[in-house]
Amino acid sequence: MSSMRLLLLFCTADAQRGWRNGNWISGFRAPEDVKAQWAARPPMFGPAPLANRRPVTDAPGKLAKPRTPAPLGEPLWPFPAQRYDADVVTGLALNYREFSHRAFVGSLRRAGYTGDITLITEPRSRLQRGCEAYLRKSGVVAYGLVPDCSASSGGNIKHKTCKWREGQPPLPLAIIRHALYLAIAKTYSPRSMFYVADYRDTFFQADPFQRVIERRGRRLEGLELLVVAEHWPFKKVGNCPFNGGWVRNCWGRAEWDRLRNQSVLCSGSYMGAQPAIVNFETRLLNEVDAHDCHHKGVPSDQGYLNYLFYTGNLPAETFVETRGDGVVNTVGSLDGSRPRHAGYLPPTHVNIGEYWKIRDAAGYVLEDDLTTRSAAVHQWDRFGLEFHQFVSELGRDVRPRRRLSSAQKLCDGERLIVIGGFHHSFTSVLRAQLAKRLGVPLRGGRDERWPDDHVEEACSAEWTVFKKPTNSPRDVRRFEGLRRKFPAARMIFCTRDAPNQIWSLMKRTCYRTSEPFATCTALKRCMINEAERKWRRPSARDWTVDLADFAADPRSLLRAVVPAHLAHPSVREPRSAAGPPRGGSHDDLRRWQEAQPVYAYDVSTYERESGSLAPLLKSLSNCARVHSLPRSLACLVKRDNCSHQVISSYTLSE
């Protein structure tokens, strides 16, 4: 009977991963047969009980009293620039080598994240070798910080009290970063989502915001704040000398006693909608002002987070995700001296893959379902030897994949604008408007060149605006490749509604009534636009703009591409003008377009001019239908008006 009871006990523990009837089988409480299995399978899976990850009081959460953000300063470089409505990943990235930037930024970009990465770093003059080029190439917005911690003792710079901005009180860096996070959050839209992360010991395996959307079915909104619990019961407020000491020393033993069995919440990983981040950072900083804990031996921000949450001082929309069952997998406490001495772990070091078995065959860290790859992995450095090579590979993938000339490698294209798009999609109009805004001359309407064929001009200290129609998928791929060669260039892809674009091309040829020509042109147009969507990776320096949208509001795009501080002093804002003149050659019309303000766009032009072809042209807007039509091997396209009998062909399979 006794042996049968032990067998059943072990089977239940194994099936439930160390969790049975609401109690942990852990440490010295674990049965001997479970302890005996530690070498083969750890028993410490499963979430903390709900009671250990919710406030200890029923008091309603409080909104923070507003405060004026600390001065943020100017970005270290003009491009890439912040996007007001973008999602944001932010962190304090002071004094790190390129490896750390690749581990964080590189793995995040490789995971498919295309939003803003806004960091606090040292000034440009102090960035370590290769860091500025890498960060700018990876689309990072950076603000500088030079803390003066010389008057403070202690080994951990995060816990030193430092001077940091004129007019601001000296604070530990762990608190200073929250003042800067608040300032950053205030520069973004209430629709933006934020992920605030520790920088040095975090890497990414998936887009964290997409993972939130997948789990919750929508974006985070309003005051919704996601905080992350560390591994319970290895890491409780009561058994962690750091977090427990911070709570006890600042708020007293009575508060520590109330919180002692709660899961430790991590101040190095939290997410929320922009209003939630503003409220949280404001609430934390107000608490710093009220209790001044860093003068009581509590220099860390983590004590503030745990106290505020568990005492009901954060809004009710705040929720906790546990380790191994959420966006962030905080793995640090899965191996440590304190849980080992308490009997939770075998007496020797354990690792993530062989002992915990939460890495797949490719090395990615898994959630506790042993299937889903964690979106973000925090505190990986506690297992540095195990992860170093893997993290190196994650970051390395964002490097350029082909050799570039030394001139191209040295040029970031900060004063380069490149315009592409299927022909007759307003590339000439846009180039003329941008050139006017910058105060640079135009070479002529037919100046259509690739900037990588003219590197000296593209990399000059003067502004240059290149226009090159992308009339084949190969052209689109080359256009996309310019981003690697000129990482700071501004690139614009122009589109236009199908009926008018096709009709515009037909008017310039001898095929004004040819249905096969219209169909073939539509197919080519669809291939170009689909290739653009496939190969392009949107960033703060990329725009895809339709002619109708531009004509309705030209100011928005021109100001986004060339902000006011970069525009020529004599620039005048574009305005709408009357329509183009009737008649004249294509070159005459192009010259007129370049000399005019942005004229009103009439989407019904093709209906008035094309006669019986209008229904066909309208139907060619649907690319799915266009692809289903029979296609010829090649399209004959007149490159000029009918007085020039020059016909060129291009193959549809390019």
C-alpha cells in the first residue's frame, strides 16, 4: 500500500509538473521519489497561485497625480526619426559594446518587429566603435545621457546616485531611467503600445506586441499595464533579500510581512498602452518623491514596483503574467544559490536546455507548454555560457548579406532621397516638389538613375533626389536593396489607381484602343506593386504613397520626408492648382508638372477619355482578377508618343 501511494504521488506530480491540489511539490517539501527525478525532469513548472500575484488589498487602484516630464534633449541623429503613432520598445543602453546592441536590437528586428526602438545611450562622441553605425542602420532612435556618479560609492552603477540633468535632483540610474521613459512616452500617441525592457540581458524570439495581440485578441488600450512575475516560489518577496530588503527598509516590516509570500514582479520587463506607461512612470516617480527610498538604502526601482502593485496603488487594469506563460520569459531565478540552498534545486548548477528542457532543437527558449517559443527572454546572462553563441547568431542575422564597396559602406545616405514606383505614378511630380522644398536644382525630366551607380553624388554633403521608375520586379528588388547600401536614406514608393495609371500609359502609345495592351499593362502593374509589398520592410525612413492621397494633402508627406528644420529657408508650402493643360507632348506635360504646384487629381479622367474601354480599365483594379486572365509571353510598350516608332518589349516573368 505504501509503495502504491508513492507511485501515485510521483505520477501526479509528473503529470502536473510539480503542482498538485493547489500546493507546490518543491524543495524540502517534495517527496523523495520526486527529488530523485530532478536530474531527469525538473518538478518546478506551473504558475504561482493567483493569490500570490494580485494586490493584498481590495482598495481601488489610483491614477497618478500628473507631473512635468524631465527634459529629454534632442535625438542623437535626425534619421531615423520617431513615428508618433508607432509602437515602441525602449530601454537604458549605456556603455555597451556592439555585441549587446546586436543581441537586443538585432534579435528584435530579426523577429519581425518594425516599430520604433527608442533608447537612452551615451552621446555620439562616447559610443563605442561600430555602435552608432549599427544602431542607425537598425532604425534606432537614441537620446544621450551623461550621468555624473563620481560622488556616489558602490559597485553597481544602476544603484549609484548620479547627477543627470541640470535642474533635476540626483537619483540612482535605476530611477533616472523611469524619468526618461516618462519623457519618451509623452512624445508618442495614446494609441502606441510600449515595451520597457532591461537592455543587456534581454533577447527576442518573436514580436512581443504581436504576441500580446494573439493572446488577448486585441491591442493593449487605456490604462492596461502588463507586468511580469519571476519564478514562484523560487523568487518571493519574503525569500529574496533584495526585494524583501527594499520593501522592509523603505515601507517597514509590517508591509514586508503582508507582501512576503507574493511573487516578485520584475521592473525590467513591462508593457502597456501609452497612457498606462505614462501613469505608471508618473506614479513610481511620485512615490520616489514621497518616500525618498534611495536615501534609506533602497536604490532600486523594483521595490517600488512591487510595493505599488501589491498595495493596490496601480489601476485595476494592471495584470500579471507568470514566468513561462506570457510574453516575457524571465529565466534568471531558474538557477540560483538561494533556491538551491532551500532545496528547490539539485546541489549543482542546472541549465535551461538539459535540466529544465525548455529549449527546442534549434535552441529557442520555450514557454512551459514546451511548444511555444517565448517572445522575449529576460535574464539570459545568468546562463551566459549556454546562450552566448545562440544570442550571437540571433543578432548576426541583421548584418548586410553581400559585400559592398568601401565607398558604399561608409555612406549612410543621410542627405539622399530615392523615389520609385511603376511609371506614370507621379514620381516626376514628387521629385520636383521635394527638390523645391530642399532648394536643389533638377537635372531634367528624364533624369532617371540609380543612386548606387552614382555613389559620389549620392554620398555628397549636398541633398540629392534620385528618381528611378521600378518597371520590373527586378527593379523593385534593387530598390529594396538600396536600404542596405544607404541605411539613412529616405525612400518613397509611388502608387496610383489602376484605371488612370493604365490609361495614362495607353495615351502615350499607339495602343489607345488595345484591350490586350491594357490587360498586359495591368498585369505588369500588379507584379510591381506585389513585389514592393513583398520586399519592403517599413521603417521611419520608408513611405508608400498613392497619388490621390498626395494630391489631397501634399504637405503631410513633404513635411515627413523633409522636416521644417531641413527645408530651404525660401520654401513655400505646396498648394493645389488647376488641372494640367490639354494637349501637348508627354515631355511638355512632364515639364509643366514639375513647374507647377500640386494640382488637383481627378480620378474620373479615364471615364471621360477612354470611352468604351472604361469598364475594362475599372475592372483591372482587381489584381486577383488580372492574374486569372490569359497572359501573353511579352508586352509591347511604346516608350514615347506615336511620332516615334520605337517599341520595346519586356518579359512578364522578370
